Amino acid sequence: MTTGSGTKADPWTLKTAPGTAQYQMWRDEAADPPALVCQVGSTQLRYHLRAIEDLHAMLKAHGDWIALGAADEQKPVADGTVEAWGRSAGNPVGGWYGLRKGYRGRFGMYLPPLLEVLGLAELTHDPKNNRVRAR
């Protein structure tokens, strides 16, 4: 399901929860703030690097399955989903984990598969309505 070590020279190669799209992610610790870069075709999204630990902590505290709820930045998001948490003023960064205006969404699509390959979460792999929980 994945390859790579998470550097720009050797990125993680991942698939979305339904397995329909492949993308790459890597850490950019030199960025300000440190970033997690997500390359999807020609589109590059950037999230706070701390999202890995923060999302894992939220999933552990939640204690059960939670819907991914992935959505583009401009679209509304369902309450109680990973996507909603990734935009919430109540999360550890006080708002969007996405760093690139216009491309701050899709947190619920791209972060959970990374947590799964890092051994931090379990993820369902259904055609729709996937969920995640902490390991």
C-alpha cells in the first residue's frame, strides 16, 4: 500500500481510503511552519506537520470510529468528522490544518491513510463513507 520514508527524495506513496487515487506525502521540516506536503497529480496541498500527532491524539481521545468527511475548502463539512476537526477553532492549531489558501481542505481524505501506514490508526476501505480510529 505504501512505499517511501517520508522525505521529499523518498516520499510515502499512499492511496485514498477507497483505493481509487494514489498520492505522495513527505515531511518538510524546514518550512515555516513545518509542513506535511501532499502531492496529488499536479496539485500540491500543505498541512501543518504536527497534524500527524494531533490527529492521532484526537482519535485516541475519541475512542471509537469517526467518519472521514473529506471535502474541498470551499464546501461545507459534516459535523463530527475528521474533516470538521481539521478546520475547527477548537483543534490544537485553532483552525485550518491546511496551509495553502484555496487548498486547505481534503484533510479527512489525505491524513488518515498516512496514519494507517504509520501504524497509528485503522481505516475502513469501502467505496464511500470511510471511517478511522486510533490504534
